[in-house]
Amino acid sequence: MTLPLILFFACAAIAVIGALLVIFLREPIHSALALILVMVSLAVLYLLLGAEFIAAVQIIVYAGAIMVLFIIVIMLLNAGEEERTNLSKMARYAGLPLGIFLTLDLVYWLSHAALAAPAATGAVSTESADPTRDLAFLLFRSYLFPFEITSIVILIALLGALVLAKKDS
Amino acid sequence: MEFVAQHPILVVSIVKIVVLLFVLMTALAYLTWFERKVVARIQSRLGPLYVGAHGLLQPLADGLKFLFKEDLTPPASDKFVYILAPFLALSLALTTLALIPFGPATLTILGQPTNLGITNSSIGLLFVFAITSIGVYGVALAGWSSNSKYPLLGGLRASAQMVSYEVSLTLSVVGVVLLAGTLNLNDLIYAQSGRWFHFIPRWNVIPQIVGFICYFISAIAETNRVPFDLPEAETELVAGFHTEYSSFKFAMFFMAEYANMITVSCLATILFLGGWLSPLSSAWRWPLYLPGALLLIGGVALVYDTAILQRGIARIQLAVISVGALVLGAICFIPSVMPVVQGPFWFLLKVVFLLFFYVWTRGTLPRFRYDQLMDFGWKFLLPVALANLVVTSFVVLVLNR
């Protein structure tokens, strides 16, 4: 057992447990906290892969910005414990079979992909002095157009939110 | 044991963490003393005076008092989150300091070359911002979990304020990153070495003066200090998010606030004031003796104070401190130690100057109103930081042609 391997298993376990807690905890704030736990442990997994920039951005964007918004909304709404209901007709006859089918699908493809994985990653990983610089080149040279399009989409969403919020006054 | 032998870097890191934690906790305690003394002087008072010489044992007394107070938990609170919040606040505040480099010198400990800082990450700056960005949770969760009106309002205010000012805090720093072309804190300092016209140090404060001012104002707001301490405005919110906290949990919030002050000052030193670089010319030899000489002068002054002014316990305590200062000063003159202490000496000097500036602001300015605070952040600070970023990137582009 090397140190990165121990760290990997610890963080993977924390991520899985956190994801389960998000679903099973009944207090909304506790679920949100569990989700933050998942995000942070994912960031550690990125770190172990050598993707420092992605790890930092993961924490800044997801844990530091989006989840703060979630928490503030939950605090403002003062949402109580969630209520449990029995399965609705829709969930029982359409949702449940679809869920089971998709899970089996995922298990099938993952078990086959795992065998092919080492060769694939070996081809992709290139040792570079500064991965952040490489990422910047990719974003601002090779994929500049999709990158800018994404920013415009986000801007439009922002304007849409503003229009909706201003409606009453 | 075999595991430890295979990973000497782990052992060295743990030793460094323990040392830094010890130094930091002492520094936190004495920062409160420093603040009370300076504010007292600004307001023509004397400040802490009776506990030890010059009130130097006051932080110790405060710490003991915190420990022995009754630890109340409001019955309607969310127990788990209520306990988690102060832990989050303090541990995140302390984690950031792991990324700060305190000096350039490379020591060899256990055959392992180590620098004067716990880590040296290639994207150190981003990690500092990543950790400060999740620092909001401590305050927000404390406000929510207390299940009480004032803490909730304080927590909401604090999180809104911290999220707002984080934007201009981050943007004001991007100019520096553009000039240096790196996110590594060590390289950011090295990029500031050299001089203009052979005597003005090439520190980022001069080309990035707008960025520096934006950074410092946002940093004061980010750490919830006067004049931006709306989250704990005692005239409106009792004590804000930590109203329901008592005993050591309250002390943890208190320590987190001061640790954040230190972190922010360290970062300002690294980004804008040239970090550990000396402002004096490296051609001269006498600045090398400066740290030792200053400690010796301080020690002699303390000896005089001990002999003439102090009585009783205070005399014994001050005698110990002055002997310590004299011994440290003498150690700084040992040829092998001299180059090692240069970096930390200048670094700490700049940090103390910035901390003084913090306290000075607190002693001078009144508190903002909440709408003024938000207007100032979004309508003034953010556009200025953005304009600074645009101008800087334009200049960098033209100069690199």
C-alpha cells in the first residue's frame, strides 16, 4: 500500500458515503453539508491525479460558490425536515424499472471499461512541467470558441434570472 | 517505522506543522494584546496593564478564562452543526497558513531539503483562495444552527458580505498574477526581485497600487473587521453569528478571526510587498546584522525596564523575556544562522506593519451601514478591480510584444 493509494481509498470511501448521506439525511442543511463533503473529497481525488488546477477550481466553484448559495437559500427558507411519501404511480411503474435498468447498464459498462482503462490513460497522460499552463493553452487556443460560447450561455442565464427577479417591481 | 523511513518528507512536514502551529497560537494570543494596546493608545488609554508587565500575561489569563467558562449549548439548536461550525472556522483559517512561504532559505533536515513553509504548491495562490472560499461555512452554519434570531441575521449578513467581497478580493490579485505569470507563491516573490533606477525595489505595490488598495479593503471586509464588521454589529445584532456561543467554542471563532487577519496580511506581503525580499540593497553588508542588532537593542531596553520600572512578578517575567531576546539576538549573529533569518525577518516586519494598519483602521473608522457596505462592494470596488485587471492585461500584452 503506497500513500497515494491509501489516500485514494479513503477519499473514495468518503465520497461514496457522503453521496449516500445526501440522499438519506432528512434535514436539508445536513444533506447540503454531505454534498460539500463529496465535493471536497472529489477535489482530493483530482489532486491525486495530478490535476491541481481542477482540484482548486472544484473547491472554489462548487464548494465555495454554488454550495454557499444552497446553504443561504436553505437558511432563508428555513426548510424543515423533509417528508416521506409512498411511491407515486409514476415512480412505481416508470421510475423504478428505469432506475434499475440504468444501474445495470452502468455496472455493465464500468466492468468492461475497467479492463481497458490502463492502456487508455497511459496514452493520454503526458508529463508536463506546468499542467495549469497546458490547460490555459487548451482553453484559450484550441477550444476558444466553445469556451466563449459557454460564457455567453451563462451570461444569458444571468440576464434571464435578473428579468425574472425584477418582474414584480 | 519502516513506513516513516520510506517517507522522510512526512516526518519533516509533521515537525514543521507542529512548530508553525505553536508559533501561530502564540502569535494569535499576542495579536489580541497588540490590538488592545494600539487601540488604547489611539484612544488615549493605557490598555491591558495589570496582568504581568505591560499586561503581557493578559492573553494567557483570557485563554484560561475561556477554558473554564460554562460551555452552553442552546436546547433548540442543531447539535451537530452547532459544534461543527467553530471547528470549521478555525481549522480552515489555520489551513491557509500551510501554504505561506516564510523565507527563501533551504534547510536540510533529516537529509531532506525543506523550505521555510509547509508546502510549495505550483498553484499555491489558488489554493489559498479555495480555502478562504469555504471559510464562509463556519460563520453561516454558526448563525443557522444556533436557532435564534440574532445569530441567523448575523450569519446571513456575514455570508452575503463574504461572498460579495470575495469577488473583488480575487480580481484585485489577478493583476499580480498576470505580471508574474505564475500561481506559485515562491515564484510570485522571486518575480518582484530587482530594482528600478537601482534603488526602488520592484515590488508590486508600485505598478499595482490600485490592486493593492482594492485587495486590502476587500480583505478587511472578508475578515469581518471594523469598518466592515456588520455581521457582529453589537448595536443591532448583540454579537451576530456567535451570540449563542460561549466558552472555548467562542474562543475558536475569535482565534479564527485573528488567524484570518494574519493570513490576509501574509498574502498581501507576498503579493504586493515583495514577501521576504529585503528593501535594502544586497550590495551592502550591514543589513545582514540588522535582525540580531534589533533584538539585542530590544533586549537591552527590556533589561533597563526590568531593573528600573517593574516590581514583583512582572519583574521576573520581564527578566525572562529580555534574556530570551538577548539570546535570540546573539544567535542571529552566528554566521551559519545569519542568512537563514534574513527572509523571515523582513517577512515578519512587513506582516506586523500590515497588522498595525489593520488595527489603525479599526481605531479610526466608524462602522458602515449595511446598504452602504453592499453598494461600496458591488458598485465601486468591483468595477475598480475589473478596470485594474483590464489595464494591467493590456499593458502586459503591449510590453510582451
